[in-house]
Amino acid sequence: MRLSERKISSIMKQRGYKLTPQRRAVLKIIMGSDNHLTPEAIYQSVREEHQNIGLTTIYRTINILSELGLICEVHTAGSGRSYLVRRPLEHHHHLVCSGCNRVVDFSNCDLADIERKLSEGTGFKIEEHLLEFVGICPDCQQTAES
Amino acid sequence: MRLSERKISSIMKQRGYKLTPQRRAVLKIIMGSDNHLTPEAIYQSVREEHQNIGLTTIYRTINILSELGLICEVHTAGSGRSYLVRRPLEHHHHLVCSGCNRVVDFSNCDLADIERKLSEGTGFKIEEHLLEFVGICPDCQQTAES
DNA sequence: ACTATAGATGAAAACCTTTATCGTTTGTAC
DNA sequence: GTACAAACGATAAAGGTTTTCATCTATAGT
């Protein structure tokens, strides 16, 4: 199952959040992009159709979506934060293009072995892991060659 | 080979950076800690013996050490940045205690398989990866129980 | 040792990103 | 339609990091 805009709307309502035009607009931008987007980038995009929206609202909406687990944060993007709609609902990771910021998801992260060895070797009780790959997508490779 | 304070000093000199008392002091704090430290934490520690140092100098020194690859950034630590002296010089990753911030290094990250599959499946030319584990170290587990 | 100078320092200001405040507006349930 | 809790936008505040600039100092050459 993947998240549709309607599905997300319904989840937000269930959890007591109102569905305002502003939130719809932010959702539309995030859902319509294959790339991870910074709050500022989302702001600029939403502004094209919704000139009056405030940056504060972008942050508020992002925080709600993040709290509900509907968007994912990408960590490799320099300093600031950067978000992406959650596409596979199960545990997964990201492969990010350093050229165009496109993100590909993958689910078969086989870290159980490493995790067990580490746990045995150090006595740590392991709680979570962070795994991301960065590379250049086929399109950007071509652009670079030409 | 591990990095000694002398080794780092020599590398900085080679690259045209002067060895000032302030930089020595920052180095001493970073080298003397098993934990990852935020710029602010480094500032506070250095200040205990070097009351006049400015926060600016901390940032400048961190940036140099980072550029020279002598310290590592830890990504799991909430929002801000956090640094640690580079202990294994080879490619490695971190296991971080969420209780006390202690960091354990490990080198045998066996991601070559995943990387190859991903590369074949997506056409991406993979450049780097980010892998970190977070858990609770034995000491902090005990503290939590008692 | 002494001097010249490129580079480093500290204080303050500027920047950028994110969050809090507050009066006004609006979705939603009745 | 109305009432009310929630959300909005503008502005201010709060962090965290970088820039600026006048002063100082580590280093190389004498």
C-alpha cells in the first residue's frame, strides 16, 4: 500500500488535525516530487500558487507530517533538513542523487548480521540505525558527460 | 597507526596552519574525549583552562580539522553538529550510545553486496554511504536498571 | 635574538534556520 | 448558520554558525 493524498488527509483528520488549503498545498508539493526538499524549497514552490502562505505554516505542516510518520528526513543533504514523502510504509532506506536530489527507496537492508556482531562485541543494546547511500543517477551521469 | 596529538600538529603545520595555544587547547579536549562533542560543549570545556577563547575560534578550528579529515562528524545527534577525533584512519563507522554519547568505532561494514545490487538495480554510480548505529552502552544499561 | 608579515584571534555584528507569540481568520461539528 | 477550537500570517525571538575588522602573534628570514 502506498500513501495517496486522500489517505494522508484521512490520517490527519483522524488524529485531530484540520485540513486547510495551506496544508493541502504543502502536501501536494511534497507528494508531487521525487526529490527531497528543504523547508525553504517547499515554501518557494507552494508560494507559486499560494502567494500568501507563511513560512511558519510550512514548518508547522512539516512537523505534523513528520510526527505522523508520513514523511522521511534525508540526512546526507549538507546542513539543513530535507524531507520526502514516505513511499514504502515498511522499514526502508534511501539512495540519494547528489546531482538532482532524486531519491530511490530500498528495503532490503541486511544489517542484522552486523548488528548482532556489534551487539555481542560491545555489549550495546542497539536501538536503531541510519543508513543512506549517495551517488549519481543515470540522468545526471549523462548530463555530466555531455 | 592512530592519530597522536603530535601527529595532528604536524599535519596542520604541513598544510600551512599555525599551531596556536588555542588550537592546541581545542585539540586536547577533542582528543581527550571518548564522546562526540558539540561546538558549544567543546567551547565550555576549553574555556575552563583558557577563559578568553572565543567561540569563533572553536568553529574555525573545527572546520580546519574537519577539512583535513582529522575529526569525524556524528549525524545521529539530534539537530546540531557533533564531532569526534578520527581514531581509525581507515574507512569506518560509529556506534553511538544515546545515553552518554560514547562512541565505538567499527570497520567491517559489509555493504559491498548491497551497494552492488543497488547500483545494478538503479543505474546509480554510488559514491558514498552513511551508516551509524545507535544504542545503549553497558554502563548506561546498568544505570537505567538501578 | 629582532623584525616583518601572513595568518590567527576575539568581540561584535550579520546571517540563516527554526520556533514562539499574538491578534485575526477559518474548518468543522452541531 | 453559529460557535469554538484550531490554524493562519506577521513579527519577534531564539539558536547556531559565519563574517567582519582591528589587534595580536607564530613563524621565517635576517
